[in-house]
Amino acid sequence: MSLPVYASTGQRIWHYAFRVICGLIFFFLIAPIVIIIPLSFNAQDFFTFSPEMLRLDPAGYSLKHYQDFFTNPDWQLPLWNSLAIAPVATLIAVSLGTLAAIGLSQSHVPFKSAIMAILISPMIVPLIISAAGMYFFYSRVGLQGTYWGVVLAHAVLGIPFVIITVTATLVGFDRSLTRAAASLGAGPVRTFFMVQMPLIMPGVVAGALFAFITSFDEVVVVLFLGAPGDKTLPWQMFTGLREQISPTILAAATVLVAISIALLITLEVLRRRSERLRGMSPT
């Protein structure tokens, strides 16, 4: 936004100073993430820029770390474990979170604030506390060290994101549409899938993406609940930093960054679509 012609000298100084401050904050946040991308193409087995890389010499760059990531069984097994756990956890989180959000959106539900606080508590409570509590609970019911134990734990962590996004979508939902469907003979289930679900779908999908990212990137709960055969990609990266420092971690991190960027772009597209459906944006 440009400054008006009548802006004072102080206002002009603050306008440009504010932009510089925002740029510095953005650089502070994004620099640790961006720096790993060129390092992942290092031809040497180092975590620093080689002289060849600094000279932009093609000999200093290589795809060998990506080749190791996509061919080494030590990395492929955790990757496939993550891909086996995250979608199932996301499906459970979306199903339960959507139903909870719809139920809490009803005006006749008592103690809605208390119930909402309990449901989103996994997002607020420190993760180490949640992981320790899950460990003691799941060990008593026989789920500790099992695939379904990790899946259910990740679903619990993803449910708050689904509830928040679906609840935000339901704020602009017109209740007269469901009443009209009921008056025309549609049952509750048909009304939900034919009327309500298409309108809240952007919030459901956004919550699903957040739940998927939470499950795919989570490491603390897996360390408490997972068995050696359930080692996920973040677990492999964590143990790799502790036990055997391999530059392949940089390639894995770059792949995760690319996936996160793709999901964030999808979220932005869904947000704009949701605004158009609710009449909040003309385009």
C-alpha cells in the first residue's frame, strides 16, 4: 500500500521502517529452513558449504543424498511407515473432529465451552506430557508398541485442528438449509452428506491437511509409543542426528519442506474457495 501525498515525515519513516522490520522478522523465521535446501545438494558428506559450492562450481553439487534417501532401506522403511500411519490417523481425526464440531455448533448443547477446551487440549498441553500420559495409558490397554497405538495417538493430536477449522467454517453456515432439507423429507444422514458437507468441505479438508502434517512430522509420541518396526521418518531423522550424522537428513528435510509448501498452497486455495462459497470474496 502506497503512502498518501499528505503523509508526514514521521509517517513516511515509520512506513519504510516497518517494512524493514517485517523483512528482518521474515528472514529470521525462514532462514533456518531455506539454508538446508542448497546444503542438501552438497557433493561432499558435510553439513557446511564446500568451497566448490561457494564458487558455484557444478562439481560441488550432487543428487547423491537424494539417491540415498530414495534407495536406502534405512530411510525407505521409515518413509513408508509414515505414509502408512499418517493417512489412517488423518481419516480418524477428520471423522471424529467433524462430528464433534457439528455437535458443538448446536445451540442446545450444554457446557460447550468446557467440552471445546477438553477437545482441543492436546494442542495446548505440552507434547511431552501428552506422550507420557499416552504411554502409561496405552501400556495398560495393550496398545503401546503397536501400529494402532501410534495411529490413535496421532489421531488424538490431529482432532483439535479438525475441530477448529470445521467450527470456523460452520460460523457462516445457514441453518435454514438443513431445515429446508428436513421439510422436504431428507433424513439427518442424507441432509448431512447432500447439504451440509459440501458447504463445510473446505474446512474439513483444511483440518485433514493439518492433521496429516501433524502426524507426518510428529516424533515425540512415536518415541514413547512406537516399536522399532514402527520407526517413522521424523524418528529416523532424530536418531540419525544423535547416532550417525548423515547428510541424507538434509535431503529428507528438503522433501518434507516441499510437501509442507504444497499443503500450504492447497490450504490457501481452499481458504479462498471457502470465502467465495460464503460470499465473503467476489472472486
